[in-house]
Amino acid sequence: MVLAIVTVVSIEPFPDDLRDHIAITKKNSYLDRYGKRINTTYENQWNIYDIVELHDVPDFLRNAFILSEDKNFFSHTGIDWLARLNALRQNLQAGRIVRGASTITEQVVRMLHPRNRTFWSRWLEGFEANALEAKFSKLEIFEFYLNQVPYKAKRRGIVQAANFYFDRDLSTLNHKEMLALAVLVRSPKWLDPEKQLATLDRSITNLIYRLNIEAKTMGQITSQPLTLRKTWPQQDMSHFIRYADANISDLPQSSAAITTTIDLEFQSKLQKILDARLNSLKAQQVNNGAVLVVDHTTNEIIAWVIGFAGQQGKKFNKIDAIITRRQPGSTLKPLLYAKAIETGWTAATMVDDSPLEESVGLGMHTYNNYSREHYGKISLREALGNSLNIPAIKAIQHVKPAVFLSFLYDLGIESLSGHPNVYGDGIALGNGEIELFELVQAYTVLARMGDFKSLSILEGEHRNNKNYRIISEDIASLIADIISDPGAREKEFGWDSVLNFPHQTAVKTGTSSNYRDAWAVGFNDKYTVGIWVGNLDYAAMDKITGSSGAALALRSIFNELNKHREVRPLYLSDNLVKQQVCIESGLLADTTCEARDELFIQGTVPQELESIETELRIRKPSNGLMLAMDPRIPDQYEYFQFALTKIDKVKEVRWYVNDKLVGKGKNLTFNWPLTKGEFKTKAEVFVIGKSSPAVTGEINYSVN
């Protein structure tokens, strides 16, 4: 009585429809732009994609399964009692399960209601097998079985098995290969054809002898080859699929496939390029990387590549580096100079590349160029082309961090959401953290002649995404011309730079502090490509820069993208006019100076700025600065140097500490004797030709 009650309570119900049951777990089915499926996965509980109708299964294969697994399938009601009694006797004698004798129906029960293999589970399976056959027809049960029976490597069903073992469709298998599929379900591990081919062949031969066929046919089947063809590894698109699942709204019904903008052929080729580059950089402590490719004529993403995607044993390769925030280094400089040009600068504007020390937070920071060289007065074209840091600091001081951050937000870089004071002037050198996705999207604005358009991942979606004018066509064209100009980057990169591509390509690299991130991003007439390499655990690389680490891969990617097409030069705005300027001054050339050609937006001319600094202020000390006196130095010899931003035609500077005049002179610096306490400092600057002095803001600091 107790056994009956416990049995009834333990029996689990079945779904009303077997197909609907597996459809509940069905994920979105994604296709590439040419209709190839991109999200085949074997991690699901069920085979949800490779379903075959029973009437499409070859008769020979159906009969082989029945004979091999359950010869009385069409006559029993869920349990083959004779086979089960024999198995029970053997199991009791052994004290454990040594023989299953499960019918096809019972195997389906086990799929639907997985339990540990015990005598109790076998007891329940018998009752549930009867219930299953009372609810569904034999053909429904058999079809479900053929589509869900497990094989090696998490494959389920005969379609996936045929592809895995023989890399072919069911209809193309010979009779011996079909028999292999029927035999392999008994033990995919112990009959593994890669390791136990002879054992598998013997099992197939035994099944052949059980077939009710003529000796001649039997001989033909025995002599047929059993050739394994390892399935080519599926391109791992799990990162893109996760992004798509999270960002696509208004999805179609689960039965419909979603066509994306991805080009699987390009994706596969670029995966090999990226992985090869990462392997070559392994000795320099580089483990991770990512590539994003956009056709900016439509702003469709055609490749979403994560380094070593899907490979076992690779560090952090399950993290999507395309949407992971990292410091972009110098890659923001073209965007900064675009904003500077919008405020009146030109490509010929001369910027002072001299040693610079500025306040950062509660301390001072000395800025240097990558090469540690300084070039004095240098044009904006060369400052950007050579990626010089000090001119970029002058540019951000002119543009202002708040204005630049707002501009970046308009370009789609929303990760930099902190207050401008969080970043300060360092935003010019990429001290914030952004996504590769955002960076590439921003560069498409330059490539699209100033038009912003959201990146799309669905076929046809770009037609609904509106264009927004962010910067003028003239400025976008001018910036593209500068960063595609080999001459503009010659001082720091040389004439034989890896950045000099076979076809005109606008390219910029970036390296974050302590070599934690290396970037390269560029665009030609059709494609915008961004690449990041580094370590997702923030470990430093061994002196790998954007030029030495990422640019070579960028070059290879563009070579692949440009195959089989005619590459056109970058668009040059009709509003850009060429004029000669003096190399030293940046002013319009005359007969007395060495000159070069430069592009100007129509209606603008080069002019000498009174000062790159548009605001008189104290550079040193900075607000909140905390100084400490050195006990090793006598107090009377300790000084701190006050410093002003640059201003021309200075007649006199007067320095005040706590409202007391402490020094005056013509210099923009003053050595103030240190003493302990809380202080406030300001300066009055008398300029030739002006009756009243300019007064700086007051700076508060302390000395301990």
C-alpha cells in the first residue's frame, strides 16, 4: 500500500505536446546577412534547431534503430517485460545496474524526467513509459527520440550526429554510416570512432547480421567505408548573440529566424587574424583582444570578434571586450582637434610643444610626448599626426573638458558620464574608460563626413536609424586628411610606418598608461575598424603600444576587407581649399619663408593667435595641493615655484600670498620660500598697452 502511494506521488506528468515542450527553451535563432546560422550551440538541454520529421528519416536508418534499440517497439505498451526481466536478473546478481534493456519509450521518459540510475528510478520509468504511450502515438515518441537521443560532444539527435561524425546530411550517408549512428547511442564514449574504431566496427557487423537482408546486400554494406570527417569548428558568436539578445527589442516569434548584419565569412577570417596576432604577442604578456568592423556606408556591424572566442584554456575569453570599458589613450585626439577646429583653429595653427607641468588633482603632473622629444612650435596637422601629448593638453585647455565631454556624448560615447572635474585635462589623453563599440561608432562620424548614425546589427535596421549632423563635412574631411597623411606623422612614426597603408586610410593608435591597453582604429572609403589588445585582468603588457601591438593586425584586417573590390580615396570636401603657409609661423606664405601646402576650410585663413591660452590662470600651485617640507633640507633653502599660464607682452607680475605681496617681476614664475600653514595665492599681471592688470583666480593650498 505504501509502495503504491509513494509510486503515484513520485510519477511526474508529461507535457501536452512534445514539440512545444522543447520550444519553450528555444532561444532566438540568428542568421548572418547571407542566411547562414550563427548561433548553433550544443549547450541547450534539447536539440532545438536540427529537427527532422520522421517521414524524412531514411527507412533503413529507422529500421536500424528499432532493431538495435527496441525490436518490439511497435508491439509493447512502453515496457519490454521479457527483456526487462532478463536485465533485472543480471542486475540483481551484480548488485548494480549492468544492463538497461530500456525500450525507446523508456529512454524518452529518461530524457523528459532525468533521474539518477537506481532500481527506484527504473521502477518509476516503467509506469511513466505506459503513461507516455497512452498520451502519444508510437510515431510521435519515435520522432522525438531520433531528434533528442544524446551523442558525443553534447550533440543530440541523428542530424547533429551525422554532421559531427561524418560532416554530412542524413540523406547522404551510406548504410554502414547509418548503422554507426544506431550503434553509437548505446555508448558514445566506449564506441567512440576516434578512439575505438575497431570496437565500433564489430558492433556494426553484429547489427548487420541481425538485419533481415540478403547475403549480397550484407556483403555490400560490410565493405562500405566508415570515413570520419571531423566537422569544421563552428565560429563562436556567443558574445555577439548575448549582445543581440540584450539589445534587440520587438523580437519576432520564436519560430522565426533573425537576420543580422554579420558576415560570417569575414568574421571567420578576422578571427584568425586577431588570434594569430595575439599568439605572436603572447611573449609580451598580451592575452586578450577584440575587433569591431562596421560598413559605415550603412553603419552596419559586419564583424564582432573576440580574441580566442570559444577556445578552451584561454584567459578571460568569455568576456566581451567590445563592450568592456578601457582607457582609450590617444585615440580621442582626432575628436578633440575636430572640436578645436570648430572653435576657430586651423590645420596650420601653431601649438607650443614645450615641457609642461600642470596640476592634477592634489598634485602636479609633468606631461611628456611618447618619444620624450619636444618640437617647439608645431602645426596642428603635425601635432595630431604625431600624436603629441602636450599640444593635446593645450587643445583641451582651449576647448574645455566640459565642452569636449558633451561633444563625445553626442558622438555616442556615453561611458564618460563623470563630472568634467573627474577627468580634467587628462581626458585629452584618454584617462577615462570607454568601450571599443563607442570608439568605433564615434569614428564612423568622421568617416560619414560628420553624420552620426547608430550602429545596427539587424538587416534593414539602418534604414530606420536617422542621421544627425554632429560636425561639419569640412571638419570631418580635414581630420580624415590629417590622420591619413604619412607626412604628418613622420616625426614620431617615420616614413616607413606600419600606419602607412596601401590605400588611403585614416588611422589613429592609442596606448593607455602603464601599457594596459593598446588600440588602433581607422577607416577608408567603406569600412571603419577598431581593434583593442591588452589584458582583461588589467595586467600590464610588456611595452606594447597601439603601433606595435594593434596596428599590424589593423593593417591585415583592411587588406582582407579590401580584397576583390576597388578602394577609393577618402572623400575630400569641396569646401577645403589649398593654400601655402610658412612652415615656421603657420601664416600665409610669402617670398621670404620656407612654405608648404595646407588645407583650409573655405572662408578661413591662417592667423597668429595672441596666445593658445585663452584664460589667464595659475598653473602651480593647484587648488587643494598639499605640500610637505623636506626635513633633510634646511628650511631657508626650500622653495616652491609658482607658475602662470602663458601670456604675451608682460610688463610686470605681482604675486600675493594670503593677500600680502610676496614678489614681483617680469617672469611668469616665482620661487616662493616654503613655510608651514594654510595659504591662498593670486597674481596680478600688467600687460603692455593695458591700463589695468589682469587678476587670476585665488588658489588654496597647504604646507606641512
